[in-house]
Amino acid sequence: MTPGLVISAPASGTGKTTLTLGLLAALRARGQQVQPFKCGPDYIDPAFHSAAAGRSSVNLDGWAMTPAQIGHLADRAADIIVAEGSMGLFDGVASRGETGTGASADIAALMGWSVVLVIDASGQAQTATAVAQGLARFRKGVTVAGVVLNKIASPRHEALVRQGFDGIGLPVLGVIPRAAGIELPSRHLGLVQAEETGDLARLLAEAGRIVTKHCDLDAILACATATPKDALPSRPVPPPGGRIALARDAAFSFVYPHLMEGWRAAGATILPFSPLADEAPDPSADCCWLPGGYPELHAGRISGNRNFLDGTRGFAQTRPVHGECGGYMTLGAGMVDVDGERHEMLGLFGLETSFAKRKMHLGYRRAELIAPMPGYRAGAVLRGHEFHYASILSQPDAPLSRVFDPVGESVPEKGSLREMPGGGRVTGTFFHLIAEASA
């Protein structure tokens, strides 16, 4: 198997993404084939990974995916695998899912990939050693191979931090000065999308330059490991249709690469269209899928795009339409933006949502379908996650599913279902699908 590394840290905000992007860009510049992955549910980081590596980055999720699914997705020919972790190395939910709690350490242990820790040394010196050593010893089967020290203020600061690492068996693989950091733009759901970052090529080149200059690339490569795995049958990803009209633009971009790969592998054809460009679903499609994204930032424009609105309404009369999160809200009657102005949406549900009063909804979700949705029968159990700031003002349609958080507590965002007079069925959920549960 291809040897791999998990780039992780004690916590969020330490520089994992910067190091990952810089490492991908630096190794690619060396002529190496680098396969990126993202541990856990995330739409934003993989797009940046793909731009840096020149290869599609795929999510691996220890809570939502089975070992067979993870092994199947990770089996890609490359010189090295670089997987970016999420949050802290051992951070996950309270109960185990298909493979683990969703922690990055679950993926490292399952695949046998070594961990490179990013340590934000600002505000500390030798104590950084204790943090790294504690992480290295915390869980059997998780190998911490070395550290990269980030936000080092001065040569004296570096000497003090290095002093702590002398003799504990954790090599310092790089030292990134505080003044060398790059900044990626952000918004309320995380980073701005890669396609919206006008100077992305410059940012990635700068990240690669920083990592090449301040890290020992050969030593990092030497840390990569993998545990050979027997081939396990992986449940195929059922496509929602044979010809799928997929909304795809800056407002609707949150669909996982592994799902689209699975749809294509099953023989489906994906027909992208842009609601922002006032395009309607392809009339030859037999299903329409509206993914999540940032429709709230474009609500006024969407509301005025009559070809999109009328075309999608007409499509839904005779064929299935499904929306996730932002797509689900667009299927509703109206959306209130951050300024309190209501905008007409598709009206295929009575759903009314608002961003005027922000409230975070975040976490893994287990959904038991009450009725069919595209690709899945009634009774199917799906695993996914929810992440949005919208408030529900009205949700009058029949629920699509029973939804639970990881500890089994019922969640009120149960989705919606509406049967159309012409035989179509409209379904929608706030949760983003990752995989069908194994049982």
C-alpha cells in the first residue's frame, strides 16, 4: 500500500491546513505524485488540497464509514499519501460509529499512517514537548513520527523549544517562523472556497516555498508508513439516478467527491448546471440534486433567476428532486438573509428559513428514512453531518426521516417530503450524506 502521513495537531487553529497545503505543493514541485485526503466531514479543505496536489482529495470518516469503505477510498496509486486531520488528533464524538469516534487518530490507526504533529509554539517553550509527548503516548497503535514547530518567534524561542525535544525520541521535522505564515480568507462556515480565491495559485506557491525552506522534506517523507490491508468488499454507492442534474456553482458546491465517484462508477452520468447563471436542470436528466453551499449569500440573485426557478419547478412535477442543507433551503418557500430581507425560493416545500438570527447546528447525524429519497429506499439508515447557521421559521411538510445525533438524541431537523401531482417526489434534508450505515 502507498505509505501515508496524517498531519494533525493538539487543537484546531494550529496551522494544519497551511502545512498540508505547503507540503502538497512542495512535493508536487519535486515531481512526486501526492494523494491528499481529509479526515472527517469537510467540504472546503479538500478543494484546496486538490488545487495544491493536482489530484482529487477525498474525505475519510471514521464515524460514518466502514473499514471497507475507508480502505477502498484510500487505495489509490501514488508516491505518498498526505491526509489532513480535523480538530485535535484524538477529538471525536462521545460514541463510536462505523470505525471510531470520527477522530483523526481513528484513520491513522486503521491505515497505519504515521502522524506528523503541528505544534503552535506561540506563548510557550519547553511545555510544547510535554504536549507532543502526551499525544505520542496517548493511544496504542497511533504512531507520532515527528513534529513541525509553528509560529516560532525568534532564534532564542526556537532554541528553547528544541531543548525540550532533545532526548524524547520525537524529531523536529521543521520550524516555521511566525512571520512566515500565510493567511487564507474565511467566512462563517470556514474558509472561502478554493474557486473563489482569486490569488490561489500564489497562496499555494507561497505555502510550498515556506515548507520547502523551513521543513526537512526528506525526513518527512521517511516518516510515511502504511499497514497492508486485505481487500474487503465495499458497499457500492447507489446513484440517485441514471442521469443526474447536479447544481454546481459558487452557491451549490458541497457534494463529497467520493459520492460523485461512486455515482460514476455505478454508470450514472452527472449533468452540472448553475442556478446562479439562471440555468435549469437538464431536461434529459431523471433526477435533480441540489447540494449545500452558500445560497444565502446569493439569495437575491437566485430569487430573480426565473429560468432556474420555473425550470426546476417543472422538472419536479414528474421526477425526483433532492436538496441538502443549502439546497434544501432553496427548495423551500422563502429564505431570509442576514439583513432580514425575505427572498422567494422554489416553493417546492413550505419551508421558511432565516439567517437573520444565526444559530449554529453542528454534528454527526444518523438518519432513518421514513420514505424513499433518490438512491435509497424507505427504512435505509444513512450517516452524515449537519453544519449550518440557519433557523427554521416554518417546516410544514411531512418529515423525510427520523434523525439522531451520535448519542441517540432526536434532532428536530428531520427533512421534508412532498409528493407532486405529476408523480414527482421532492425530498430534502439539513444533513449532508456521507454513507449508508452498514446495518
